[in-house]
Amino acid sequence: MIALVSGRLAVKDPGGTIVVDTGSVGYRLFVSLNTLMELPEIGRDVSLQTVTVVRDDALHLYGFAEAREKGLFNLLLQVKGVGPRMALQLLGGLKPADLERAISTQDSGWISTVPGVGKKTAERIILELRDKVGPAGPDSLPRAAGVDEQMVSDAVSALLNLGYRQADGQRAVGEVLKKLGNTKDFPTLVRESLQLLSGRKS
């Protein structure tokens, strides 16, 4: 499974596909509008986390500028009736934090503002993911002077990808930061958080 693609941005299609030239292979990736807007100009270096989706007739790569978006994509694919295309549509219509907040507050109206997403689908997303997504506003992550907030967000997303609820992940990461101080060691932060969560996995 391909987890990361790095190279030169060769193609950037406004329709939501890009091509990354790794030197010997050009990888075609589908991306959300939010990720597309964060990409540099053609010819510049890029590095995207990826999810590989295999179907009977195709193998597609989906690229993400941040772990949080990738984690939400994987969660959305667990919802009945939501495929990769709709998941990208949701992530392009709402920023990850806003989508998480809409799910956790059970705001189906907000989710159904995304084109192509009806109210019944929005309600199904909430029903199936509300216990897996915690409050996601900017104040929900642990904060302290000198803390690398992107690393904290990535650590919580990594725990979410492993099946933990976001609220539990945030709490564990916060506790580890209190114990270790403002660590810059991402693997240690995730490993210590996993040890705290060993008895909390849903």
C-alpha cells in the first residue's frame, strides 16, 4: 500500500486530480478542494499522505495535505453509501475541523450544505461517526507555550486512524504532553498516548 507520495507537482487539475512526478513514475492522485488550494505552483516539490482504494476495476490514490483530513477520509469510507468521491466532496466543502464539529454537534443541516450530500446521507454520517469524532474546534486540542500544534493534531489523527475516538485521543495526547513537556518527538508522543489508551479503545 502506498502511504506517501513525494516529488514534483507535474499536473494540477482544478477538477480535483494532480500528478506527482517522483523521478521515474508519475502518480495520479485525487484530492479535495481544500488540499488542492494548499498545493504550490506546478514544478514545485510536494509531499502528500495517501490512501489507496482498490476496486474490482481500478486502483486509485487519494492525496491529503494533512493527517487530519486523511483520518476523516478513512472514517467517511466506513459510512454506508459514502464512497471516495463523496468523501472528497465533503472534505472539499467543509474544512476538517468544521466537518468534525458538525458531526459531533449532530448538525445535519451544515453537512447537507455540501453539494451532492442530501439530508439522509448527512444524518447517516452523524449516526455512524458521532462516537468516533469528538469536538474539533481550535480550543479542543491541548495547548501550552512552545507546543507544536501541527504535531499534536497529527498525533490525534494517527490515534483516530487506529480506531480511537477523537475525544479520547485528545485527552491522551494532552496527558502525555503534561508528562513529557513540549516534546518534539512525534513517535514518542504517539507511543506514549497509545499506552494510556490501551484500556480505552472502543
